[in-house]
Amino acid sequence: MIDIGNPQNGDGTPQERFVLDEERYVIDKLNPTERKGYCHGDTPEAQVHLRERTLMVRLGELVGDLINPGPKQTDRWGNTYRPFNKEGHSIWYAIYCAIVASRLNALEPAVSIQNAFDGTLKRQKVGLQAFTSLSLFHDDVERLLRDLYGDIESDVLDRVLNAIFVIVEEFTQYVRKDLWQEHNDAMNWDYMWGIGLPDGCGLSGSDHTRAHGALADLRVRVHEVRANPSAFSKYTVEFATLHVEEFINLDEKGSRREGIHELPF
């Protein structure tokens, strides 16, 4: 269960994390270097609302890092901006609505002050699927939620994170098939090594065939990303350059290298 009390200062006043500057931009006292979100004059100034404004902006930045909208552009006043991306906007809005509709959003913002997040996730990452673009994005969303709502252990947070991953996985299957396929290929490769294999079950010939098809696709994917990283998202570049060789051999000849799984046949 989540404690949804109202943490207070020593004098009994509620602890406040978010404030407005003179231009009505939200300032996060725990991350004061940038303004995040604008609070219109006719909207509430309660802490919960200011947190939501902050969530909107920071979540949008993460989705932009996943759904690469192309290079930034410059307007006639010299300001740089990301061009509008319909697919990314739909994913962002669905995730945002899922978060604010959850019981997680009932937590008082002061809980995040008393349970400050240090940026380190405690979950163990298992298999190549834990390092795909979708999974790396999911990790950053978890960091965002633990920062804004407090570094707490709760089934509510777990369910919200699971819902977010399902939203992203389902959307990308239709609007960014390459991201979905990358994750699906990683799951098929991991499956051959027992990751996701139910207890007591064995592998079939079709499992091996599917895994080697996934391996071939992953090799092509990685080479394409490395050849032109600017065409891909931040998370995809990280997947292809920092993690993938811990789990698969990119040499199509299949020569063994230390740290790479050897085929069991």
C-alpha cells in the first residue's frame, strides 16, 4: 500500500517542491536548473498540478528521445525546436493520461522530498531484451516517476510501469515497427537461452529457427544504426553501440568471442 499522507515541515506547514517564477514557469526545487512547464493564469497552483505540468514536459522529452522526429529546426527568431511528431505525441499523451489517472498521482508531492531518488534503479536487468530501445526508454520513465513521486516500493508503481510499457509496445508495433521488431527479436534470441522459457518446458526446432532469424535481423539493425546514428533515436544508438555485443556476436561467420553465448548445438 502507498502512504498518501501529507509530509510537513517542522513548523507544521506542508513541504513544497514546486514553485512558480515571475513568468509562471514551474521551478522544481530538487532540479532547479531548468524551467519545466508553464502554468496558465487561470489554472491551479497546487503542488499536485505543478507536478503534472512538470511531468508533461519531462515525459515529452523522453518520448522525443525514443521517437526520433529528425534534427532540430530553427525558427525565424533563432530558437531551436523539435518538429511536431504525431506518433510521438500520441504515445506521450497516452502515457501521461495513464500516469495521472493512477493512484500514484494521489501521492502528495512532498513524499518525493522525503523519499528522494538518487537516480539508481534497483531492478536487475536480464537478457538482451532489457537493453533494447523500448527497455532503455522504460528505465528512464521509471527514473522520472521515482523522481517526481518518490523512490518508493509499491505495487501501484509496478502496475503503472507495466501499463506504460504495454502502451509503448502496442503503439510502436504500428507506428514505429523498427522499435517493436528490435525488442521482439531480442526476446526471441533470449528465449533460446532460457529467458522467458516457462519452467519445465523445452525448446523446439521452431524456437531455434525463430531465434536465428532474430539474430540475423539484429545484426542488420545494429550495422544500420552504427552506419548512420543520426537517423535513429538516442535509445537505439545506445542499444546498438553499448550493449548488444554483450549478448550476440556481430560477426556473421559466428567466430566465438569471450562473453558471447555459444550456440548449444
